[in-house]
Amino acid sequence: MSTLDSAIDPAAPGYVANRTALLERLAELDAALDQARAGGGERYVARHHERGKLLPRERIELLVDADSPFLELSPVAAYGTDFPVGASVVTGIGVVEGVECLIVANDPTVRGGAVNPWSLAKTRRAGEIALANRLPMVNLVESAGADLPSQAEIFIPGGRVFRDLTRLSAAGIPTVSVVFGNATAGGAYVPGMSDHVIMIRDRSQVYLAGPPLVRMATGEVTDDESLGGAAMHAGTSGLADYLAADERDGIRLARRCVRRLNWRKQGPSPRTAVPQPPKYDPEELLGIVSADLKVPFDPREVLARILDGSDFDEFKPAYGDALVTGWGELHGYPVGVLANARGVLFSAEAQKAAQFIQLANAADTPLVFLQNTTGYMVGTEYEQRGIIKHGALMINAVSNSTVPHLTVNLGASYGAGNYGMCGRAYEPRFLFTWPNAKSAVMGPAQLAGVLSIVARQAAAARGRSFDEESDTAMRMMVEQQIESQSGALFLSGRLYDDGVIDPRDTRTVLGLCLSAIHNGPVRGADGFGVFRM
């Protein structure tokens, strides 16, 4: 392979300015993560502990192997909405008895762990990841069921969570549930549809309707234990497979369940058992991306700090040079890389990308997309050269590629460039965002300008004068709106990615994802759609 060189000068004014701007975004991310980790707040956390119960992250820490990493997913879900940051549930990938598992843990300190629209979306995304990557799923259940004021938004789509559990089981992907407290109404179906169920004596209460509702519906007077207690389900209904003495014992039993799965990865092992770290300091990633996203940067500087040994074999380096493509390894796993070198994609870049994606599929090699694009080039000259059909060529290749895709938005991700570079709509296995990144139909100034031009033309067509003062006010308002709605935290809050990450963690995050991906087979496409040449 060819070792990448670096031209970064950490003392250069531009580098220092970029680093300062990114550290400011990281501080905003840290504040949002602190909100998520705080759960329902000090009062409810203290009350939970007083009852001798563990918090969701404490349960996860006991569940996963000691000193093993936990890749939390969608940690700032619901950011910028009316619901608490984190969406009352913790999801992520952790290693349990040597097995990578998708873990879902309700947070009972937030409205009793009730399911709201964003916790539903976050849980469903976790199920998608488990199914796509063949990850056994462990549910740490303590939920009051649906958040009733928002039932109209969650009742009908909420059924998919239970459907997805059964589909995991049908696909041979095990599901385990540990019930720590209430699992009421819809919450009861999570253990009900899991392969292995653990309940905790005198703690777990699983029923479709609690004693008050049973009395209202049928007139029967009953109590929690008789209706849905752990001992009843272990000895009478048969819903509980194992009866734990306390929370820690329940987690111990969950670990034993995973140990007995006899789980084997279906994908190939890393090519290199002990991969070399990059030759350049990942700390320097903080100053590479321009604070002004209109200013391009060389993605090779990023690759030099995330690829094994900083080794990279570039494909077609002199052709379509606004897109860098090539081969490398990441934590020992072979990868193909597509990285935007300049914002705009031209016909040559689109054709180069399509060929490279076909080659990766022929070699059963996962693809990593590093986004920093303003979209495909527009204008008469480029339309006449066929930018639409060439962009369609690239999007066709991305759409029908079956090797795993990993996407990271490093800067800008606008227009159809987001699609060609495997944005959320194209179902990458994982998608992460740097805190400085933005994504929208187009940049704020461009979008506001288009609206202004349309309004000006409409006024002229009607023979009316154009109000310049109102136009200026409209452009400012639109630019501010698009600026706020295209930011990383806003988009991550709505689950348009799997998390906003510190750039210095990019190599680690991608390595964890590649390892998870290889729980299933890695196979390229047998064919693509019709390519318009």
C-alpha cells in the first residue's frame, strides 16, 4: 500500500481557527449528552436509587464484559423537541460474554420509561441495526407503556417494535429480555415476544392492564403479584424462563443466556490480527475541517488519521479528483473509501464512484463514505454533458450495492450529493456526524436566494413592484431557519444519523461498527439496475 503524507501545520492560523470552532461545537455536544445522562433529573434518579434500583447505564455497565467498549447510539434523540434529550431509552452495541449485542435499556426515571414518539423511533432504529448486522438483542425492560398524551403518534407505528422482535427470532437472531420493574400494556409484549425472559422476584410486574384498569374493565379486584408478578409468571403463566433474586442476579442470568447462545460470526475475520495505528495523531482531526464549510479540505488528511498505518491505495487519482476513492484497512478490516475532496460532484466523479462501488461489490468489501458535498454541479454546460444521468449512475450504484456501507458526514451534505454519498435514505448500516456538519436541501444562503428570485419573478409577471425591504427580512429569516435546522444536533435529535461523534473517536467508532457488521455475511451485489451511460 501507499502511505499517506500529511501537510497539516498545527500552528497555522487557519488550523487554530478550525480547531477552536470545532471545540465550541463539541462543548455543545457535551452539554446535550449531559442532559441525556441526567435522565429524569436528580430528584427522580435519587428516588430510583433509594428503591435499590439501578439506572439504565448502570445496568448496561454490569451487563457488558469488563473494560469492553459500549457504542451508544442516538444518544441525543429528541434534542430540540418537547421531549427529554435521550428520549427515555438508552441503545447501543456492547460485548456480552464475548458476543456483540444490541442493547436497549428503558430509563424509568423519565416518565416511568414511557414510550414517546422519539423513544419509539430510537428503539425501532436499534431493531433495524440488530437485524441488518445479525446482532443478538438484549432488552433491559422497565416501562410504563405508551406516553398517553402522545398515543396518537405512537400507537399504530409502535406495533412494529413487537413485529421486529419476532422477525429477529425468525431470522435466527436471539432476543433476551430482563424485566426490572413494570412492563405494562405494550411494554408487556417486549418480554412476551422475546426468546429468553428473565424476571426479578418481588420487582417485575408484567401485565397488559394493571389492577385499576382490570377492575374498571371487568370488575375483578386483584393485586400486582397475582396479576403479573415474577413468581406467578415463573410458576403459573410460564412467561418467565428464569427467576432472579435481584437486579444484579438478573443481569448475571442475562449474561449466562448470551453465553449459551453458541453464537458465531458469519463474516470474515479481520485480515490483520494486530493492525498498525495511523501514523498521524487523531488529535489533529480537530483542525482539518474548515470552520467555513465553503472552504474545501483534503480528505486524505482525515484518512491518514483513521486508516491502519495511514496506508491507502488511491483509485483513479487523476480522474474526477473532486472525489477521492481507494482501498485501505480499518482495525484490520478491508474497506473501500469514497471521500469528497471538493464540495461539488461532476460527471467524472459520478462515473468514477459508480465503477468503484461495483469493484467493491465484486470484492465483497465494505464501503466507507466520508461526506463533504454541496451536491451535483448545475448549469447549462453540465446539463448538456449529462450530469443528471451520471448522477443517476452513481445513485443507482449506491442504491443497489449490497456490501455494508458506513457513512460519516464530516462537513456539508447537501442536495442529491447526500444521496449519492449514501445518506440516511440509502440505509447505510451506520451513519455518524461530526459536530460541525450540516445537511439540508441546499445551503441557507442559496435556499433563501432561490426563494427571493422566485418571488421577484412572480412580482414582475403580475406587474407589481417588488418590496426590497420585505425581501431582505424574508431572506434573513429563511437563512436563520435553515441554519438551525441543518445543524448536527438538530438532525441527530430527529434520528437522521446514529449519533454525533467527536472526530477523534472516528477510527474507534468505525472499527466497532465494522466488527458488528461482520456478525453477518458480507456479500456484494449480483447485479445492478440499468445504468444510463
